[in-house]
Amino acid sequence: QVQLVESGGGLVQPGGSLRLSCAASGSAFSIYVMNWYRQVPGKQRELVATITSGRSTNYADSVKGRFTIARDNAKNTVYLQMNSLKPEDTAVYYCNAHHPLVPTISYWGQGTQVTVSS
């Protein structure tokens, strides 16, 4: 079992930066594929960034070059550094832990709101 708690969301002006954190408790954090998703009301949840246990990363085209995902296995934490933020980045951001070998094992955090507005 893995529990996830996101933090770091808030209100930021266009062009600004935020860093989201996702603290995990439970066992074997280091083996999980960690993802950041985001969701706008009325739309499907969108995969934003992924980092594997080997620290391979992947990004949605809409955030490439602006967002960076990283993990610190010693702290059981995954981060999402968001730079050059745009109003269209406004969403609730969710952390997800996905077991690499058992697709049905997947955990979610409660979400953190990011609002980009002047």
C-alpha cells in the first residue's frame, strides 16, 4: 500500500514557476513508476510527466521544455518543477504511483490546485 500527498500548488502569474511535491509513504517507493496528471473540470485527466525507477522521463508535448519531473528515493518524494507557466496549465495536479509489473496496482494522491492567472 502506498499513500501519496501532494503539495506546492497555488496561484502564480503567467511566466512564473511552481514546484509540486508528492510525498509517498509505504513500502517499495523506488520500484514504482511515478506520474503527474492534471485535470480541468469537464475534461479527461491528462498525463503530464512520467519517471521510472531508472529515472527515465517522458513528458506531454504541451509541457516539454517547461516542466521537469524528478524523484528522490531517499525521501520517498517525486517533484514536478513547472516553469514558464501558462494560463492553460491551470488544473488540479495529481500524483500517481503505478506498479511496473502489476497494472492493477495504482495509487493516487488527493490533488493540488494550480492556477495561472494575472
